[in-house]
Amino acid sequence: MIDGHCHILPNCDDGPKSIEESYDVLKSAQSCGVNKIIFTSHFKHSYGSVQQHKLAYEQLLPYAQKLGIDVALGAEVHWKKISEMGFSNMKELTLGKSNLFLLEFSSANLPSAWETIVYKLQGEGLKIIIVHPERYRAVHEDFGIIDKFIDADCMLMLSATSLDKSVFGQRTFKCAKKLIKKRLIDIIASDAHCTQNYEIFNKAITYAARFGYNTQDADEILEKAFY
């Protein structure tokens, strides 16, 4: 099974602060049946140095290899960071060797020009995956926005942690369940920051399977990162 979104690289964002912590999270992922991982640290606000990102990846790579886990490098890119770095530079932040691109919007406010942002990224040849739409207040208030995301040829990635009410609250929890029950989610990812998050990931996959979610379909999409 592939985990397509996590924050495991050491000292890159709000995930592990040491290589030892990162290794513990990798072992937790493996215990849940994950054998391939795409590292997707935040590129937002003060986070997001390509050089630091790659260095952390090289540091953690031998630990993943020791466990027999295949890994690839990606990023979770906040829409405001794109304007800072430039649309033409976003190809450097795709998932592995693919054209898959994780796009994050602010939970509090969906930018009025979100469609323009998506179209400009698509114009760079990128396939957009919108991360954790279940967290967006705009979606809570108007579920029809999900249809607009899909109509804009975006895929949707749900964070397993959203199915834990203690993490992101009741509204996000209810929205996540609704998306799963309506079979609107393409990929469920751990969004893991620590070892405990993989326990939630395992439960989320089991829950979603009751409504037709198939990890093999998600893996087929994410496998492109490892070509």
C-alpha cells in the first residue's frame, strides 16, 4: 500500500524533529501495511526550502531502505507559496517523477481565484490533487464546491486524521465521512506527523472500504511517482 501524503522528513516542517523520530514513524507506517511512501513536507509560510527538503530526504533514505520501504519525494504546496516561488517552478515539487501535484488551500478561506490557480498549474502540465478538502470551511458551508473541484479536473485526497474528531473537530469529521460515503475521494493518505497517526490511517482505510474505497485504485494513481 502506498501512502501518498505525510510529514515524516526530519526538521522540514511540523513533523519529526530528528532522524530517530522519523525512523520510528516509518516503522509505524510499515506495521500498517505501507510499503511505499511519498514524503510531502509543507511548502507554506516559513516552511519550504527545496534544498533542505532534498537534504532531509537523502538523510532518511537509508533508514527507509533498511526497512524495505520504497520512497519518493514530493511536497504539499500551499496556494500562497506558489505566487512566491512562481508557477513555472512547481514542476520541481511534484510527487516523485510524476506530474501529480498536491495543492493546499487555506482551511478558513478558499481564494476567489482558486480556479485560475488550478488552470495555471494545469497549463504547466500538472495533474492537480486537492488535499484534505474535508477541512475547508467553504466546503462545510457549500458542499457543491466539491463538484466544482471535480469539474475542474482535480482529484481529491482525504487526510485520514480528519476521521478523528479530536484532531480537526466535528465539522471536518462529518464532511470526511460524507465524502467517503458518496465515493468522491480518489486517495486517502495518512497526513502523518507522528507514529500515532498511522493507527488512525489504518482505521480510516478499514472504514472507507465499507463504502467501496479500494486502496489498489489509489495505489494505481500514486504508483506514477515511482516510475
